[in-house]
Amino acid sequence: MPSHLSHLRMLEAESIHILREVAGEFARPVMLYSIGKDSSVMLRLAQKAFYPAKPPFPLLHIDTTYKFPEMTAFRDRICAELGFELIVHIPREAREDGVNPFKLGTQKCCAILKTKSLLDALAEGGFEAAIGGARREEEKSRAKERVYSFRDAHGQWDPKNQRPELWNLFNGRTDKGETIRIFPLSNWTELDIWEYIHLENIPVVPLYFAHERDMLVRDNLLIPFQQDVPLLPGESPARIICRFRSLGCRFCTGAVRSTATTVPEIIEELKGVRWSERQNRVIDLDTEGSMELKKREGYF
Amino acid sequence: MEPQLLRFTTAGSVDDGKSTLIGRLLHDIHAVYEDQLESVRKASRNGLDLAFLTDGLRAEREQGITIDVAYRYFSTPRRRFIIADTPGHEQYTRNMATGASTADAALILIDVTRGVLPQTRRHAYISWLLGVRTIVFLVNKMDAVDYQQEVFEEICRQTGTLREKLTGCTVHFIPVSALEGDNVVRRSDQMPWFAGESLLEYLENIPLVSSTGISGLRLPVQYVIRAGEFRGYAGQIAAGSVRAGDEVLILPSRQVTRVRSICAMDINPEVAYAPMSVTLSLEGHFDIDRGAMLASRSNPPFAAQRIEARLIWMAESPLRLEQPYLVKHTAQRVCGQVTRLISVCDVMTLEEHPATELRTNEIGRVEIETHRPLFFDSYADNHRTGSFVLIDPISNHTVAAGMITGSYEQKNFRKAETVLAGRTLWFTGLSSAGKTTISHAVYERLWAMGYKVELLDGDTVRTQLCKDLGFTEADRNENIRRIGFVADLLTRNGVIAIVSAISPYRALRDEQRARIGAFVEIYVNAPLEVCEKRDVKGLYCKARSGNLPRFTGIDDPYEPPLDPEIECRTDKETLAESVDKVIQYLLAHSPQPMTLVWQPEQSHLALASAGMGEP
């Protein structure tokens, strides 16, 4: 009998343990579903954790309505196939007010469409625990996160005063209004995610694979061209073979030049890559420590 | 072979260069992305401050310190690594312990210009307490002392008394310069006198050892999965392994059943082992909730409501005795209180002293009572079932990390368990058949399992209780009756009495069976020729030469049992097989599965034998 699990199976066992703790300890948890690769892995882990039953919590998607159409289509197809309950929260008021990154800048746009929407949706649903797919490897303030991240009544994270978290014993105690964010993928790297997608044959949004696309080249970033993106003077789209390493809103998600059209090709590409996966996320580049600031306000 | 995971932590005093070291390690193996490096370059005041790679919080960068654990990930072709870079300030000790609790190895930095500091000792000791068994002292800033061998060796000497406390631990020293990269990834040209590996090489070769010394199954039930008629008990295996068809003990109900299957989404696996997350379906219907435990029947965990533990106290306010705390242990959360503070550890000497208060960042030994029994092993034997945290039910804060070292008998509990266990094991057979050997081994096994057990060996009894008796038939009968009388008293009081005596006459043995009731007759059987050949005590030789009249088997009859509960053929089976036969019989014929009571004296002994003496 092998005495040690492979690192992927070790990560899998750890994440399933976390998901079951959440189901066992909280009356009303919810799983944030963002349609991306990490969410896809999280769905598979949730499926495994509660098989043959369905996960005892709904999925929640904060739909800023600026997502790629491929993402929305994928979301609806997968959730229907799995038979999981899906709540889609659309910040209608903000959209009617015409909130967009061109008008307000990315920071404010994110604060309204993502952070505030998330807090609203959690309050509306009465959810006291929200499971998210954030990984510590992604970004320097996420590297400081606990698996169970305590948030005060305003959804705020206090990185200087986190609960000690020893072994696999999590403290999920909260008072009314306070919430816990749970990160079952804390210890996974981008490479682990893709290797697991390969191992388990998990479907992902086609945007992750290289294809010739209409793109705008802006400040060294490749921004997908759509009819509603205002063009800068003299700017015109170009056909570029590229893929997305990380998915968010269309306006703020850059692509990378790549020819990787399959999961094994992506894995090979990642082994030699010199740039982090969030380098093309416009929202991270606002100011130094911008993720930490957003998290303090209630972002994931 | 698929790569395996090694988790390590960095610790040491403030400014010993922990974050710089991690930064250097990641930088030199090219595990830092260009954009991250660019952001560090922008944030650095002069040049490239590698510490900023892990000090990611704004406050950390502003103050140039580490406040909380940062986790970083990297891999080499041989291994995947998870680093927990932990803070050096005493006020953030709780965060250091968070990082060390899951680590396989600890890197403790020592600034060569400052030597061994109180935090060095505290961190090494906490790492050791938390079960880290590979500690690497990195003597850092060697560049500041011109890479002198003598200075390095002096620092190694300073750790002498500290090292003595780290029993069972592999301790290693590497001279490094995190700033310059010497001996971090590449071996240094500056220190030709150091023949050892670089830090990275060393990390790649640390043997991965399992954190459990327990082979019996421990599966804390986290969640019950219901789908139609299906009931599945879900949890992460904390120790041991399980197969479909295995017998399991259900705690706290103490019922026994078999595993129907290990359920998985793809193919149901034949076998599952720690640390897999699994779902088991069982034969029969049982009332099992979150917090229950499925365990091996022949090697179950301890169960008690009074335990002894070491606490790392993490709250701002000191420990309050007799106040309610929540004890989170495996998947259980029970109310409890600390009833006694036994001692507190002095970080300078690492000795324990009686104390009246346990304050922030101190390590104490305490006695805890819980409202419901915990099912546990000692932390030394298994981290998962031996660890717990205390939560303040008012503030909701995690106030302490606990490691179970032993337990106290709890009156009601003990009564319920061990009265049922009381019985007499009567080993009969020719001289030199193997009675003493087997009965002693059975005694050891039962004692180690936590039973109250007593040995009545014929030879010993004859030097004490029966020293007035000879070897006539009447005296022999009297000898057996006295032994039977004592065995009966013990059995009635919940003790397992182990009798080892030739006891050649069937009628006398049957008389003892009738008197005692809970009587297990074990026929230790080997042919006379074999016994005579063994002649352990030289008695056959004496008897054959006529110097020992009425010797059983030679000139006095041995009447073998007609229907013994157990027969051990010592000429055909090994000692281990014979002992297993006895233990298996006991387990199978227990009116209720036997659960164990563990006494503190025993636990201390057990810890000492596991290389974890009392610090």
C-alpha cells in the first residue's frame, strides 16, 4: 500500500475535507461560482465531496453582465448538466446607472459591480459562509489568507488580526452579521489546477484555449475587441492568436499570446512561463497593494 | 513517479532574514514571475528587497516586518514545496504556530552576528512540540562575518542545550547568506570548508515520514450523506486504512458493523488510507452524526472526558480556569473547561515550572474536562486525533492550540467499560509448553491497549501466596484453589486476570471455571518430547534422573482440556500467532466492544518510549 498520496490527490483530499467542514458547520453556506478554471475544479471537488448526493449548498454567480458570452453559455450548460442549484445575482441598479470602467475607472467599477454586489447577494440570501476559489499563489495578499477567512459585519478583512488556524481545525464561529469566506483551493497553484483538470478531464470555458481573436493592443495588454468597447483615437483591432489565462469582465481581462490549444499544451506552456497569471488583470494593476485594499472592503 | 509534497516553515527572531531567505530561494530557482519581481523592485527602497516577495501586506512593507504567515509555492523536478513564511515577533507567535502545525520541516534562522536568541529557542521548541521532526538551523548573514568557519561553529555550539530538548528530531546546520545566495540554492564558493548540501538540495532529500504511529483506522465523521436510501459517512482518514468488508467500531455508540463499500464518483476503491477523504457505507442502520468516529475494532482510540494536554496560549487575556471554552477536536465541538494548570514552560531553560497563570504565547501543561468524551490518540502518536483548539464562546476567538499528552480515568466511564472487560485467562499446559511466554506477551498487549490487567504466574505465586505448599496432590489442589480465588476477586473488579499454571487436573480447572464464570481456558499444547527437549528450567532432566518426584508428564498425569476456548499449538505456530489468537478471541467474545481507558502514568511511559520524554 502506498504510504503517501501524490501531491494532486493530497490537495484533493484536503479541499474535500474543507468543503465537508463547511457543509457540516454552517446552516446556510453558498459557493461562489465565477465560471473560470478554478471554479470548474471547485465544482468537481464539491461533486466528489457529497457524491452520490448533490452539494448541500447553492452556487452563486455575481454577473456584472460584462462577462464574455462564452462564459455565460458555459455556466448555464454546466449547471444544467450537474443539476446544481444556481443563483445569478445581477446588480441591476448599478447597470441602469451605467456603471462601467470607462466612465468610473476600474477601481470604482469593481467596488460597485463586484464587491458591493457580492455583499448584497450574501445579505439577500442570508448566507453566513461563502466558499470561493481564490488561491494563495495568485497574489501577494491572498498569500496571507487563512482557509477560513473571518469578515466583520461589513464584509471587511483585517489581515493584521486573523484567527490562528492550526492543523485542519477551523474556527467558523460568528456572531450575527459576520461571515466567513472559505478557500478550499488555498494551497493549489495554477499548474496544479491545470494538471487536475487534465487528470480528471474537467470541462472548461473555450476561452482558455488559443484561437485567433480580434484584440486591441493597449499598454502591453491584449484586450478583447467588442462593439461596446470605446476605441482610442487611431486604434483598431488586430487578429491575434491568443488565449486567456484568467477570466473576468471583458473590459478588464487581458489575453496572452499563445498557441496552446489543448490542456497538455497549456501545462507545457505554464512550465516555462515567466509571468504570473494575473498580469493581464487590469484591476490588479491599479495601485500597489490594490488586491489587499479590495479585500479589506469585502472582495474575495 | 509522481512528485510528492513537502511542507516547511521558516522561523527565527525578527531581522534574522526569514523573508529575505525565501525571496532568495524563489528568486534563484526562477520561481518568481517577472511582473511580481517588477512590483517588488518598485516597492524596494534601494535595489531589490527580496523580503517583499513574501511580505505582501502594506503594513508589512511599511514597517519592514512580517505580521502573518505567507504561503508560497514552488516545485523542482523532484518535489512540490509549500513554504509557510512565519513572523518573528513574539506578539505574532500564534501565526508562527499556525505555519508550523502542518509543516514537515522547520527552517530556523539565526543571525550569525547576534547568535541564539530567546525567539530562536521558542520557535525551535514550538516547532518540536507541534511535531516537526526535521529542524534545520540556517546560520544566516555569513557574509557579514567574512564567511568564517569558527564563527559558524561557535553558533552551532550555542544551540547545544536547546538541541538536547529536541528529542527524536533530526537537527541540521547550514551556513548561508540569504542576501548573497550562498548555500541557498547553490553551494557557496565562499565557504569551501563547508562540505554539506545547499539548503535546496537538503530540502529535496528530507525523507517524508508519516505523522502517525498508528495503524488502526481513525475516521472522524464530518458529514452524513443522504441520497434516497443511501447513507454515507464522509470524512478524511486520520490514520490507518480501510477496506470493504472490514469490521469497524462506531464511537460513541460502541456498536460494531462492517464496511459495505467505499463510495466514490468513479470506481469504488478496494482500499482507502490516510489522508484520503472518503465516504463509507456500512452494513445495518445506525445513528451516526457529525462528530462520531469510525475506528478499528482491535486498535481503537482512547476515550475520556478528562485529558492532559499542552497548550500554546494565544489570546491576549490569560487562561481562566473553570470558565467554559469550546474544544474543537476532529469533527467534534464540545464544551469543556481547563480544570488545572499543571506547569508552564520557561522558554530560556525549556524547563517546566508550577505556575498560577498562563499568558499570551506561553506554553503550559493543563488538565481539561469535556462535557462529552473525546476519542483521541496522543499527539505524539497521531497529529489529527491528538490535536485540538480552544475557542472562547463569547469572543469567538481561537485562544489556544492543544496537543493531547494523556488522560485521566473518569470514574463513570471507567466503570462502564472495564467491568465488562473483567475475566480470567487461564493458561494450562505442560512445563516448558510456552505458558509463561504467551501469557506475558498477552499481558503486555492488553496493558498497552489500556486494560487493567494482572498476572498470576504459578512460579511466582509459589514463592509468595503459596510458599507453604509442596507438590502432593492435596497441595497442588490447594495451590490452584488459591490462585482461582484471587483471579475471581480480580475478575469481579473488572481486571483481566492472567493465570499461568500447569494446573494438570481437569476437575480442579473446571471448579475454577464454575467459581469465576468469565473464564477463558487456553490450552498451551506441545507434545511432551518437544517440551522435554526445550526443558527451559531443567526440570525434565531432574525428573528423569529421579530427583523430582511426581513431575507432571513424567510420573504424574496431565489431563488436557476437553473443550478449551483456545488452543495454542506452540510446536506449530509462532508466538505472535498464539498471542493474536488470544486477543482476537477476546475482541470477538466481548459482550460489548472493549474500549480503552488510558491512565496518565501509562501515557507518560508511552510518550517516553516514543522518544518524547518530558521536557
